[in-house]
Amino acid sequence: MSKRIELLIIDPQVDFCDPQRGALYVPGAERDMTRLATMVRRLKDKLDDIHVTLDSHHFIHIAHPTFWRDSSGKHPAFFTRINRSDVEDGVWTPTAPSLYRRALDYVCKLQQNGRYELTIWPPHCLIGSLGQTVFPELFAALTEWESRFAFVDYVTKGSNILTEHYSAVQADVPDAADASTQINTRLIQTLENADLVLIAGEARTHCVANTVRDIANNFGDDSFVSKLVLLTDASSDIPGFETHAQTFMNEMVGRGMQVSTTTEFLA
């Protein structure tokens, strides 16, 4: 009996993958997408299902500059880190004063749950923009795969303006009033039914790392982690955060995650 193989591609979007047009370009991502597209075409019917996550943000967002201002009214520069003391001491305060308590609560919860410190990113993957779309070369391969009358499962994340949403499974700080920020049990249950789950996408330092951790942590049994296979030549790192990627790799390989490449898998 053949194994059920599913492919999970995390945020393969123009804003991350296009060196000319990408608002938050990840160096090497365009080559990741080329290799991944080649693999999708090579494996064809051997891929039983494909899941694609899509970062989907509003321009006003807690991790974008316009949400915050300093005492002189200036917005933070890209890649500024904002922590609890910054908000409590007034170094950074929400542009809309009515959001102060909510913003303070958010950075406090980030500190408590051990997720990343709030980072200010260039506005990216804005809903409806070119940057939100799938990198064209990969999209063409996915469309060819769908011609067998299969359907790519597109999973959007990140539209809640008051929380980061690196992981496709749940937001960094879930909002009790917004189901889209809470654990995506449908995706978890689907992946649990696979024999192998290939994982690729951008960026390994953030969205890939958090998605894989959350998948592993929400599987019913830690033995399921061994069905996860990270394609190391189809995921790259945001510069300056490489230690996050190494920590992630050490942790998940230690828990049983497998590694392969787009050319080696089922070669």
C-alpha cells in the first residue's frame, strides 16, 4: 500500500520571494521556489494533497510602523523590536491611544509565552496586493498539479491587526473573539492522517519554524513528529535571525523531524 504524502508550503509569496518586488524579500527564496516547482512537477500524482499558507495583512497592523509612534510622533524604523518596558515607559505608544491597553497586554503576553519579541516589519503581503500572491513559477506548477482535478488547500493567516501570525496553526497571541487566530484543528487533523508531510516555504526563521512547532505540539502523539520532512533546499532565513533557524532545527530534529531535499525525496 502506497504512503499518503502531503506537501505543506508556507508563505511562498511574492513579497518574500521576489528580489525586485518583494517588500520583505528573503535572500535565496526565489531559488527555493524554483526547486520546489521542479519537485512538484516531478512527483505529480505522488503528492496526495498540497496545502499553501498565505500571509494576509492589513496596512494597519501591530507589527507595521504606522501602528506605533514615539513621543515626537515618529513611527518606528523597520526591524525595530518593541518589548513590555518600551510600551510601559512610553518609548513606543500606539498611534491610536484607545489601543494602549490592548497593545500593552499583547507585548506582555508575548513575553510570557516565549514567542518572538514584537518586531516591526515593512508592510507586506497586504490583502489584495501583488505581494500577497504566490510566486509565479511555483503557482504555475501548482496549477499543473491541480489539472489532475485536485485542489490546492489555501490557508490564509494574519488578517487580525492586533496579533502577529507567524504560524499557520495559530496566532502568536490568539484572540478569543476571532476564530481565525485560534488553533486550526482542521489543518492539524488533515496532516495527522498523512504518512509523510513535506514542509517548505519562507522564512525558516519565523513562519516555517513556528508552524512546524505548532503542528508538532498539537499532534495527538509526539511519535507523529517523525512524519514531518523539512526540505532544506526550499526554505531560507531572514538575515539577522539565523540563530532562530538553528534553534528550530536542533529542537525539531531532536524530536524526530526528518530532513531531505527537493531532489533527494523519492529520487
